[in-house]
Amino acid sequence: MSDRNLSQLDRALFGLRSLIMNGEFSSGQRLSEVAVAKMLGTSRTPLRQAMDRLVAEGLLVRIETGGCRVATFTRADIADAIEIRGVIEGTAARMAAQRGVSTELLTQIADTLDGIDRAINDPGGINFDCYVKRNAEFHALLAKCSGSDLIRSEIERVSLLPLASPSAFLIEQAAIPDFLDSLRYAQRQHRAILEAITNRECARAEALVREHARLALINFNYLTDDQPTLVNNVPGLTLVASK
Amino acid sequence: MSDRNLSQLDRALFGLRSLIMNGEFSSGQRLSEVAVAKMLGTSRTPLRQAMDRLVAEGLLVRIETGGCRVATFTRADIADAIEIRGVIEGTAARMAAQRGVSTELLTQIADTLDGIDRAINDPGGINFDCYVKRNAEFHALLAKCSGSDLIRSEIERVSLLPLASPSAFLIEQAAIPDFLDSLRYAQRQHRAILEAITNRECARAEALVREHARLALINFNYLTDDQPTLVNNVPGLTLVASK
DNA sequence: CTGGTCAAACATGTATACAATAAACGCAAG
DNA sequence: CTTGCGTTTATTGTATACATGTTTGACCAG
């Protein structure tokens, strides 16, 4: 049903990205077009396009002599990617505060944050799926607040950088006390960000969002240092050089 | 000689980009693959890849029903693109100041800035080509100072956004008094940036670079508002919606 | 046994053919 | 005269064949 009205290119793109993120290839491995094409049940032409896109995303790197290989990331790369996302999202927040945001949008954000509260405080235990969904929604709305399509698309782009996405380290299995604390802290930041934007406090909004992005880095360090058993549950983490 | 050891893809990429930037197509025009392929003397396959890249760069936009068209930019888009470049370059400068930069690299930057001084103060009048070249060199070195390949490639990427490049509005014909002032001012900023990085003044370095990027915006406004006759000398400016 | 060179297999870059789909045009009906 | 529909045209998406260049493996020489 999901494959029906998808182009071959989309199938190849999603398929290959998922193969890579799930660690089906060893990091640094060279990918043969014919082999992967057969694997994905498509021809070389759309696969090639998909590979081009993944090169642009940074998941693959081109080889000078031709072809591409799976990218390898250092811990510094992950930190830098998160930093860049924070900086651009911070710019979005600053612009939002500077230019002002419509009441509808502000209300929409407030509603989203209410949803996060409900997800966290669910009497039957935290509703993780809902949290992740609402969190992504918050970040999307934040990008929209900037009022700039260019900013929005840059945030989208930079969130594709491996493990830079706001949801990169939010995994079901991580519903352990330490993480719950982290989620509550993040939610207070969300509220503060909304307040800063509402009050047109540019500098505060930018600083808050930058700090907020650092949570991803904290989660990354926590996962790799203290919860190495969970590493395989985080898509893409197999691409990080183990030091 | 330049075409010899270039792949068809590169030829198509450079060729098409140059056609678009030089305003050979009207902004918003849909591009027929066969027509453009014939125009560039290549087949559809490499042209298609080139188009994909230009879509990623933002110079073309995909049409839902298939194919692509030349992008159109508003003045707000240009301003946003410049802002984003400033923010990321600013991050590079902050990181450089934070982490410290090798003496060789600092010396290299100082040499480049000396070169700019010589270009500006040339007894035979300003040496524009040299200025542009050295200016690009300075920005490349700044990116390198961050010590992060990811940051470097992101700066490169964002400088491809139409008219966001540090050299976008530096054109020979603009060697008029107002612009010369602007170049001298820019050079003082260059020196200040180098000083801030050398002294490890993170916040100052970031703020200076952000402010420095705004020069591009000033030049953009000056060109479009006060020197409309020069508009056709700036590659890519024809893509900006004339209001 | 090791290093180098040659050859064969293979992978990629490019061109092109074909099919499906969207755009354009004309014609007819209201 | 305008609007809607059907047909034709043209354009894109996909597959595949071919040629060039790279990698790999084997064999020979030192």
C-alpha cells in the first residue's frame, strides 16, 4: 500500500537511506550500484539519483575514482552537526521574536506544548510516541515562526545531517528515569522559548534555542558512554566511529 | 583545454549553472531536459544529475508533476540567505576562537589580509581581481579555522545560495567611490576578526563576522536601489523578483 | 617468498530507447 | 464567446546497452 504510488526514485531513496541508517552496510563500505539496485528491486538510474541525494545529505561520500561509500562520522562530527542545527534554529527563533508571530501560530505552539505535557504526565506512564511526534511538531512550528521559507528549508536540511535531528536520540527503550528528567527539562525550555518569542525577546529566544539543541548532544554522550547496549537501537549510530 | 578532462556531468553542471546565473532563462521558466541537453551538447542522463544538484543548491525548484523550473527569489530571500551565511560563518569564527588556531593558519590569514591591503592601495588604482580573489581566500581560511570539516562544507554550501556568497556583489564595474569605502571598511573588519580569533575572544569573533556578512546585504540594497543600471552585471541578480 | 606487472572481470559514466504521464491544442456543445 | 472534453503531442521517468576506466587476482620474475 505504501509502495503503490511511489516513484522508483523515492523507493530507492527511502530504501537505501533506511538500509544505511540501520547499519546494513559497514561504515566506509563501498556500494556497488548494481548490487544495491538488485537489493532494492529497482534499476540503476533511480538508484543513482537516490545516491546523489544521499551524498548531498552527507550519508554517502563520493569516491574520486567513481562510485560512493558509506560515510563515517566521528563524535566531533555529531557535536558539530548538533551545534549547527542549534545555531540555525536559534536564528529562526531570533527572527521570529524580531518580526513577531501571528496569534494563531503562537496558539498552535501552545497547543503542541500542552500535548507534550499530557504525553509526559500520562497516568499510564509516559506516552513516548506522542512525545516524539509533538516534539517534532514543535520544532517544525519553530521553523515556521521565522517567517522565512529559506530558514525553514535549511533547518530541514541540517536536521538530515546524521544524528542532528531533534528526534535523533529519542528512542522508546530510553524511557528510563534519567531520560524522563531530560524530557521535563526540555519541556521547560520549550515553554521558555515560546515565552521569549511571544515577548519579542530576540537575544533570549536565540540563546534558549541554542541551549536547547545541546540536549541532543547530552543525550548522545549519555547513550554512547553510559548506555552502550542501546546503541543499536538508535538509527545511524552504527556510522559513528567507535573512537 | 578546460573541457578536456571534465566529465559530462561537470560540463552540464557548470554550463547550466552559468546559463541560469547569466539570465539566459527567464526566472520561473520551466526547463525542458531535451532542449537544455541539446543546448549543452550532452545527453539527458548527466544533465539530469546536474539539475538534481542545482535543485539541491536552490537554483532550480522541482515541479510536483515532474521537471523543474528556474527559481525565483524575493529580496527577503536574499536577505535571509546572507543572514544564514553570517550566522554559520560566525559559528566558525566562534569555534576558531574557542578551540584556538595554529600559528601557521593565523599567519596565512595575515598574509591574505596584507594582500588585500596591497590590492586596495595599489598606486595604479584598486586591483579588483586581486581583491576578489584574496577576499574569497580569507573566507575560505576562516572556514578552515573552525577546525570542523562539517562547518567548512556547510559554509561552502550556504555560499552557493544565490547571492549569499561573500563575492556575490563584488563586481569590477562597481569600482566607484562608495564601494571603495565599503571595501576599506570590510578590510578593517577582517583585521578585527583576525584579532578576535587570535585573542580567543569567542563572542566578539562571532559578532564581528555576523556584522561583516551584513555588508553583502548593504551592497545588495545599494546596487538594486541606487545603481539599477549595474544589475545586469551581477550574476544571478536577474533571478530576483523585481518587487 | 615477495613484489611487480599484465590481464580479465567488474563497476561506473554516458547515451538512448521505451513507456507512462502530463501538457497543449482543437473541436464541439452550451 | 466561453467552457469542457478528447486527442495529439511532447516531456519526463525508467530501464538497459555500451564503452571507458578501475580494481582485483593471478602469474612470473627476482
